[in-house]
Amino acid sequence: MSQLLEKYSHIVFLGSNTGVSVAEFCEVFKCKTAETLRFHDKMFVNVADTHLSANFWRLGGTVKVVKLKLELKLSDLKLNNLVAKITELVPSFSRKYLGLSVYGSLNIGTHDLKLSIGESVSAKLGKKVKIVGSMRQAVLNTASSNKILNKGGLQIDIVALPSRDKVVVGFLQQVQDIDLWSSLDYSRPERDMKIGMLPSKLARIMLNLANIPREVGGFWDPFCGLGTLIMQGQLLSYYSYGSDVNKEVLQKAEKNVAWLKEIGLVKQLKYRLFKHDIKRNPLNNKILRDIARFGRFDAIVTEPYLGKPRSRPFATRKLAAAVWSSLRGLYKAFLRHASYLINPEGRIVFIVPAFKVRDGTWYEPNLEINRNRWKVVNFNAGKLTWRRPNSIVARQLVVIEKL
Ligand SMILES: C[S@@+](CC[C@H](N)C(=O)[O-])C[C@H]1O[C@@H](n2cnc3c(N)ncnc32)[C@H](O)[C@@H]1O
């Protein structure tokens, strides 16, 4: 019985902050989280191929997507049978390069499996295929997968699901362009570790959660810093407004945004950067006053000031709480002023920090959101927290809409 294949079309391999990735995927592809099936960092979904191919590039939090082809019983799995079934699936026009990734234990040696598939597929195609990567390597890295797809090759992914006594087999359909993402973070002209850089992938995810009308929509980042969100806004063709209290960072943000055009990633830039202190009345700023009068933003998406960068965890929760209490006023001013400037249907997506304490716990501030004015959007995807293994300040995403 092929229960999984009947219900789902693809497996999505999520980025390391899985809750955030699920929320983004379901928002972009308008699928309900309740209609997906999750196994840690893998999620079964039902999405049309054409929709996926056209929109995969928009995602920041999904590593790859595999089209489901076959479902077998794990406890009955035999090398010969698996090889025969996979060979049957391989189209006769397949090119020279063949990749194979195996997730979980199949009780079949990776070397034997790769060797047998290589021989069997070569016999079917009447030409010798080249198996990419080492014969004992269970999972190919993203760079190898990119190469296989770019060269028109075929990558087969096999996933063991012991809790269901299942093995699923699929063809890699889309994979994240890691060279592009790393150049956006590390090759741009202006970077500054001191002010804490928002990762480009997270900026993309935040914009996707803001659900801005495609091509025509616009957003504001009132703490734009070096312009990471503005750059992502340009890649998604949104009108992007960025402001900051610091004039020097605005000049750097200008350089970063202009660089996107210089390297040919964006043809036409649609952005505006200006100085503004979020604690001041926005109606005293001409640009914001005009926006409040004539249009309002479709979304406000931002990473506010998260406190001084730290190299060590807080000694006590009390010290972490003291830092939050020094930031609370800024967040309150931000929410108060954002409320004048957001379109009534628009979303505000912002980051609240969580601080690591020396005892291993996290101090998560309680941001008092006025529930008579705002509704917190729940993506049913678990915690929307983004952190790296060594993070001392984690980023929690909050998404709100006006009531
Ligand atoms: C965490 S950084 C934002 C980083 C930005 N996301 C980036 O990728 O570069 C916070 C920014 O808030 C700005 N800032 C601090 N207080 C502010 C205020 N009262 N009004 C506006 N901007 C402020 C700082 O100058 C800094 O650039």
C-alpha cells in the first residue's frame, strides 16, 4: 500500500531552524501545516510541480525538495529488489551523472547499493553513468547536488522512516543555491560583525512571512542597518524603504544595495533609504508623513536593535532581564509608530532577542503586545526561533496583524 505517495507529492528538506522553515514554506506555497507530515527536518507536502519549480527560489529556509517516486516496506527491503525498482524509475534519457543520498539506516551497505545501482542503470541506458561523490558517502552535500542538477544529471534520494516501517525514494527536483546565499552574506561590500549581521536567509524568510503582494508591494525596515532586508526586498522586487538613526550605516546600506545591480542580480532597483529615529514622531518625517497620508506600507519587516553584541552568555537571568528592560522602550516606540504606518491588512514581522544564560537556559523576554490592537499570527509550525549552535543571542520571530 502506497499510503504516503497517495497523499503527498514531495519531501521538503528543512533548514536547521525547522519551525521557521516550515512556517515559510507553508506561507509561500499556501499549504496548511496540518496537511503536511513531519519527521524532524523532513516534511511531506502536496504541491504542484509547476508551482514548486516556479517558486522554490523564493525560499530562504528550505534546503532541497525531492519528488516522491516510490514507497517500500523497510523490513522487507532487499538490495536486488531496491536496485531493480530504482532502475525501472530512471528515465531512459538520463544523462551521465548520477547522485545518490541515503538518509537513515536501510540495513544495506551504501557502497554495495551505489555500486549495484551504477551497474544496473548503466546497463539500462547502454552507457556508463558516473556516480558522484565517494562510494561510501551516504549523503551528498548541497554543492554536489547543485553540480548534478546544473549538469543535467539525476539525483536519487532514499529516506528510511523506521517509525512507519517505510522507505521512500524520490528524485531531487530543487536545491538551494548555496553559492548565491554565501555571496549575499560574505561578498557584499559592507559587512560589520559589531552590529550583528542579520543572515540573508533569515531576512528572506521574514519577508516571506510578511505576505507582501508580489512585485507590486512595499515594506519598511525602520532599523535597516547595513540593509540586509532591503537587499532581499530588491531580489523579491518589492518597493523597499529603509531607515536608521545612524547616517553612516545608511551610506553603507546604499553601497550594499547598489552592489546587487553592479553584479547583475537586480536590473531595476526600487528602494529608498533615509534617516529616522524610531523614537520620534513619524509624522515629523516628510517621507513617513506622505506614506501615512497616501498609502501606508504593505508590511513592516525589521530586526530592531538587539543590544550590544556579546561574546559570552549572561552570568545570571537577572542581567539578561536588565538588558531587555533597557530595550523595551525602543520596542514599544516601534510598535506604537508602526501602527500608524501599516496598511490595515498588513503584517509586521520583527525580531525579539532571547539571551543565553551561563546555566544553559535562555532568557526569553516577555514583550507585552496589546491584544486589543494586535493579533499574533500563529503558523502552527512550533517555535519561530532562529539560532546557530553557538549563538548567545537567539532571534525569535514575531508576526502580528492589526485587529
Ligand atoms: C541589529 S541592527 C540591524 C541590522 C540590520 N538588520 C542589518 O542587517 O544590517 C539595529 C540597527 O538599529 C539602529 N537603531 C538603534 N536605535 C535606533 C533608533 N532609535 N531608531 C532607528 N534605528 C535605530 C542601529 O543603528 C542599527 O543599525
